Amino acid sequence: MGYVKKVGWVTAGLVIGAGACYCIYRLTRGRKHNKEKMAEGGSGDVDDAGDCSGARYNDWSDDDDDSNESKSIVWYPPWARIGTEAGTRARARARARATRARRAVQKRASPNSDDTVLSPQELQKVLCLVEMSEKPYILEAALIALGNNAAYAFNRDIIRDLGGLPIVAKILNTRDPIVKEKALIVLNNLSVNAENQRRLKIYMNQVCDDTVTSRLNSSVQLAGLRLLTNMTVTNEYQHMLANSISDFFRLFSAGNEETKLQVLKLLLNLAENPAMIRDLLRAQVPSTLGSLFNKKENKEVILKLLVIFENINDNFKWEENESTQNHFCEGSLFFFLKEFQVCADKVLGIESHHDFLVKVKVGKFMAKLTEHMFPKNQE
């Protein structure tokens, strides 16, 4: 009886695994088509159920062709000992399995194919595979499948109802950067949904810590920033990032152009909320922040940074809060804006910028800053 029961469990596991692998193969054939659906974090379309806006971002890598197969990490079973004939055969089988999994992910389908959308039963099998497997190449393929499906509004509710949110969030504890990035992409796509955001908020602190401590400009860091940007589209969960604003400014100053723009989208969400203005002004900013206002800096970076400063100016009542200004420390964003002459020198330095829109934005910012810092009744 015990033998029959054991065989039954093994058979069930094989059936689930085979079904999930087939689902992954079907979905990831349309990977190239889905790559065209990428959207930036921040504002976006609203779900059918009236959910909050956000991004549908599928961040696929273009460097996973066959020429890179030899560089990928292959999981070998414990009995695949080097130097033994049995171990050599076991290692060859493991490499073959990894190759088949990668090639399944690389299959391309017709752009008009409906096979890229999985049924609830097939999604359940893929989630079972994510929950049960510990092999990185299987997890990567399964998460890509979920990420593509989570780009569709009707699938976000299905994946949540199947218990997919905690299953995918558990993968955030992995040390494999590729698998971790794919898990963040899945959560990012799922977060374009009010109910999903409500359930994902418990993972925001972990995502925030992982994002600011990840390797600078890495794909994991960018995926984490996109998820946090989606989670702060509404004001409901922004307060959970209050203690990390200084870290975001640090990433902004040290990161490359892509990192800068993604951090700015996150900070812009916070700056549009009057309740977060004090936390923004209290944040410590690098001394190099002013040097970003120069002619060599990317136009989009300058414009977004000016919009953030304008929102802070508009939402902070300088006269009413004059008695509490001593609560801000030196080196904070408040002192960066308060030291008007220093700030003016930095900003006026780009008034000769070749772009007309930059000149207009700089002039508008300087006028507002002067009005708030030096009201007419004090002149």
C-alpha cells in the first residue's frame, strides 16, 4: 500500500511538471512579440476593474542566444561527481536539460498567435512549478511565462486568486540575480491592480532594501525601482518609503542615465503628494546634486528634476512652516533649496542651454523659488 501511494505521488509530480513545462513552452514562444509591450513605470492605463494606473513592463534580455549557452549556470545533481564515468553521464544529462529549457524559452511564435495566453489551469501548473522547483533555469522560464501573462489585465486577478503573489514574492529571497530580476518583473506587472497592490505592500520594505543595496545600475536594481514606482502611483503606500528617500537621491547622483530617470519617476510620484513633502525636504542629498544642472546633463533628467522641485515649492508652505524650519538638518534637500543664492548659481548656469524648453523650465522654477523664498512683504 505504501509503495502504491509513493508511486502515485511520483506520477502526480511528473504530470504537473510535464504540464507546466508545456505551458511555459507555449507562452515563451511569443516572447519576442511580448517584448514590444514594454511600458515605463509611473502612469499608465487603468485596469478594467477601475484599478490604479501603472506599468506593464517586460524587461527581456537580448543576450540569451545559443552563443551564450556555455556561460550559463547549469545545476548538477549531487551524484554527478567529476572524474567518474557515471558522473560524466549525469553532468551531460543535466547540461542537455538546461539547453532544452533555454531553447524552449527562445522559441518564437507568430505575433498574432493566441497561444501566448495561458488558461487558469495552465497558470496553476506554472505556479506549482515555481513553488516546487529549485533549479534556476526552470524558475527563470516559469517566471518569464508568468510575467508575460501578468501583462494582461484579466490574468492579474486569476494569478492572485490562484495564490500566485506569495509564491512569486518568495523568490525574492534567492541569490540568483537573473531569477530575482524575473520575479521582480512578474510582481511589477501584477502591481498594476489595486487589490494586488494591497497584498504586495507587505513586501515593499524588502524590495526597497534590496533595490538600494543591489549593484549600482544592475538589472535587479532597475527592476526593483520599476516595482516601487508602480506601488507609489497612488498615495496610499508612499509613506512606507519615507526612510529611503535619501538612498534614492544617492542612487540618482551615482547612477547612469537609465537609473537616474527611473529614480526621478519614483521621486516625482512622491513629490505630487503634499503629505510626503516634509519627508522629501528632510532627506539628505549628495553635495553633487547641484552639479547635475549643467549643459552636459541629459535634457530629460534636468526637466524631471525641475518638475520635482516645482512640486515641492508648490506644496510646501514656506511662511506657515517658518517656525519648524530648524527641524531640517544641514545637507538636506530643504537646505539645498533654502540656500537660494547657491541654488541660483547652479540653475542660472544652464540658462544658456541650447534647448528652448529647458530655458523656459529654468525661468519658471527661478520665478517660483524667488516668490516663495522672498515674499513681497519681506522685501
